[in-house]
Amino acid sequence: MDPGVCNEWNADIHRCISAVTNAGEGQAISEWTLKIAILLGVVTALIVLPASALLWMISVPGRSYAGPLPPLTSEQAQMASRLQGTVRAVASVPHNTAHPDSLERAAVHIEGTLQALGYQIHRQPFQADGQQVRNIEVVIEPATAGAATLVVGAHYDSCCDAPGANDNGTGTAAVLELARLLADLRGRAAIRIRLVLFVNEEPPIFQTDLMGSLVYANRLQRSGENVLGMLSLETLGFYSEAEGSQHYPPPLGMLYPGKGNVVAFVGSTSSRRFVRRTIKSFRALTPFPSEGGTAPGFIQGIDWSDHWSFERVGIPALMVTDTGPFRYPHYHSPADTADAIDYDRLARIVWGLSQVIRSWALAEPTGPAPRANEPGNDPVSLRAAPLYSRRKQGGFG
């Protein structure tokens, strides 16, 4: 700060103190009190309010797990093996509309796996880049037809010439494993669970009308179905205990740990309540380090997955991720291969997500999560409101 400014500020403060001690100078008291009030207001506007807003965005309930990870259970070890098999089957070569044959092979493998688990396949075909592509869905139907819906999804295409083992073979494998782990809920859950594999998430189709998840979300929104929220499973397989292995978009690096050993739950501020509820459940049920928070969409990376599509149509949504390019050195490169993935940690996360979904499916929901930008959903009314509000119910053809 310029010394002249400092001297002037100090002189003002001394004059104010002198005025306060001289009861006869009421006008001076008023004048200098006003100056101090203005100064405090400026400081509040420049520092306190932005800091408060930042803390509001990143605050999440519960505590991240700390300490050594417990040994894998035998079931989790088997999961790790199956996850690796799926990643190698769907993401050993580039697969997207520029590589249509391998994209089709990935889709066929996904459908075959789900059919072997006893699911009926629902395809959503559409045209992109002069060829027919498709989203793939299976449904865990609830005990009652009017139940609300949770969408759990991942994209199964890769970027450019990358095999896409982490991005997003891991997310694809996670959805298939969740279909296996939650199959016993068919016909008895309190919610409808839609498990979806999306095509066309990656550039150059990313965040265009032909992005698979946006095609799906638009159709779901038009149906009027009562949707609780959407979990996007994105790039979940790389972890490091090295300090400095984790990076963040500014200014978040000042607020989160530097080790890339956590799984992150990320969404926009409009989905804050849904993000908080999800990470709270995960932390209560899963011994695995986790971080989470929300931010506006202009913050780099916040909307870099299929949850973007659902938020576009007014459905609360979040991304579960290892943070991709902020940690993974092989992001969108030919080196994104199956050998780079930590399948044991991936299994722990998938197991934890299955427990979160199971706990919701066996509870009694009351409607979709209120969004922070809806009328009446100020912080006080959100705390006072039921966990969910109602939306129009209906089928999804």
C-alpha cells in the first residue's frame, strides 16, 4: 500500500479517536464515525462476503475418512477383478463416432453384461455424425409405480484417439457393477433406479444437442417423471498418496488437500442440497477419503460431465470423480490405458456408492430435492423443508 495512503488513513483514525474523546465535538464524531462505517462496509464487500459465499459453496457435512484403508473384503476383491475385466473389454481402443466399429463393440458388451444379469435393455437410438448411436438403459423398478426416480449414469465413449480406460471405462464399469450389486432391489425398492450408459459425451459433441445424456435428459424431463436427482460416474480410477499430486481450478487449491487420494462429489450451486446429501451418505457408509462442494458453472471443470445435461433441464445432479485432468496425467491421451487404473480403490468407491443408493432405495422418499435457486428455497427454508418437494409424476416411455 502507498505510504501516503497509510499516513492519511492513520491520521483519519487518530482524528476519529480524538473526536470520540471530546464530547463537545458531536459533529466530528458523526463525520468520522461515518467514515469508519464506510470503510468497514468496503472491507465487508471486498473480503467478508466473497469469503462467506465461497465457504457456503464448499461446505459439506460429515468428515472425510482418514487413516489406512481397511483390507478389501472378498466381495470387494471379486468386484475389483470384474471392474478390470469390464474396463479392458470396453476401453482398450478408442471408441467414439470417429471409431464407430469399436464404439459398437463397447455398446454390445454393455448390453450383453446387463442381459446376463437379467435386465431388459432399453435403447435410445439417434443420429450423430451421419451414423446411428444409442444410449443404453436398464431400470430397477420400485415396489410402487408412483415412486420417484434416481438416475445413475456414465458415458461409454472415449475422447479422440484415447482408449479411455479411466475416462470413462471406469465409470462404465461402475454402472455395470452397480447393476449387479443392486439387482436384488428389483420390485421392492422405494425409488425407481435408472441405470444409463450414455454415448457422445466427449468432444467435439460435448455440451451440444447431440450429447447422449442431453438427449436422454430432455426426454426424461418431457415425460414429467418425478426425479430425485442424477449421479454421473466420471473418471474414477486414479489415486496417488504423493503430496502435490492433486490440483484444482483457482481459487479452490487454497481450500482442499494436495494429495490425489480422494473421490470428489461435485455439482453446480443449484444442486447444492443434492450434493450435500450424497456426500453425507457416502461418508457415513464408506471408509474412503472424500471431498465435495459446489461452484458456479464458470469454474473450470465443475460441469465437465453428464450431470451438466440434467442440470440444464432442472434436475439436481452431481459428478462423482477422481477429478480427471486435475490429477490424472494421461487424461484424453493414448496413455489412458487399463494398466493405469487402481482397481482396488475403484472397487471401494463402487461399493460405497451401492450402499448409498441402497440406503435411499430402502428409505421412504417424499419427492425431488429442492434446488437452491427455486422460489422459497433460501437457506432457512431449505433447512426447514422436507428432504424433497413434489414434481409431476408420469412415465418415461
